[in-house]
Amino acid sequence: MPDQELHAAWTSGDAYELWVGRWSRLIARQYVPWLGVPSGSSWLDVGCGTGIVTEAILRDAAPGRVVGVDRSEAYIAEAGRRLSGERVVFDVGDAQALPSEPHSFDAVISGLLLNFLPDPEAAVREMVRVARPGGTVSGYVWDYLDGMQIIRFFWEVAAQDDPTVTTLPEVQRYPRCQPEPLRALFATAGLDAIQVVGLESPALFRDFDDYWQPFWGGREQHLPTWLRCPKIAAQDCCRLLG
């Protein structure tokens, strides 16, 4: 499946919520308090998507203001629909060339974005550029190697039927999901007081369809034959999940 076709399939806020947004929301509830940013601070949420982390900031961090930036106009529209008020604004923008002045924010954070960028080093440099001296620069990603079973098991099953799926960009593009690669990434921007921790949350499903539908809804024409047969896939995935 071409990478651009996969990305095009997830421009809907509703689709994103079913795919990964509901799990990101659980992590954001842990992540924002862990940062320990003082009340009244200004925040920039880089790659804000539909506003999941922004929502956690507004609820749990008592910010002075929050700016959310994302390249997807559809996501920005959904975030603006869900969250409004004097303390929050959303803009379309590129994480690798942020539309902000230097030293503009007390906290610059990014949730689930860095593994999807062609130049994550540029994005981290931009995050540092717009952060005030002594501020917080932070990001989190899913651990696709040792964690994130709901997606990793899917690709393990796919590889059993068709080993060529291991060459797909969807499988290969997550190199920075372990502590040391993440630490090295932030060090490229000149940061030295770098702390990496693990956050975990369970993913609970109502039934198999609740797990299965986000993988293939709306893009059946791009999927291998075995994946279009729910009975075959359900048997294999349930074995792994069980």
C-alpha cells in the first residue's frame, strides 16, 4: 500500500478516533501531569491532530494559552469544533517549519508525531527554537517494537500470510520508539537534560469488530486478499490477542 494512500485514508477525525485517538487520550492523561509545567504557562501542541493532548492540557495543566498546530486541515477543523475558548487556538502548520517566533512558548510538546515525519530532527530543532530558555520540550511515541500490541499483532498476522508486508512503510517507519533512539533524537537539537520514561495503558475493546474495523474501514481496495476475509483474519488475530 503506498504510504501516501495510507495517510489519505486517515484525514477524518472520526476515523482517527477509532484508529488510535481513543488510546492516545488515555496516555495524554498521564503524560501532561508528568511534565510538571507550571500553571499559567503558554503551550504549543505540535502535530495536535484532533486536539486530544490539547484537551488534556486545558483540563489538567491550567495553561495561560495553548496553540495547536497540524498539517491536516480536517484535523484542525475537528479540534476547533471540539475545543474552543479564549485560551486555545488551532492553526494549520508544518512541524518541520513552525509558524511561530523564537522563544514564544514555555512548553512545546508533540504527541505521536515524530515517527511520521520525513525529517524528525528538523521538527525537534523547531520545537527548541520556539521554546523559551529553561522551558519544556517534549514528545511521546508509541512503542511499536515491544508494546502497542493492538497494532503489532496485526502486522505479525499479516506477515504470516504474506512476508512482503514487512517491507511496507507502515511496518518500517517507526525507528524511534525506544528510549535510546528518542534520547539521541532530542540530543541532536542541543538538549542535554533529557529524561525518557515509559507510560502504559490498557486497550479494551467491546468486541472483535471494535478492534478490527479501524484497520480496514474505507480502504479495502488497498488490502491483501486475506485481510478482506474477516473470518480468516479474526481467527488469527484472536489467537494472538488471546
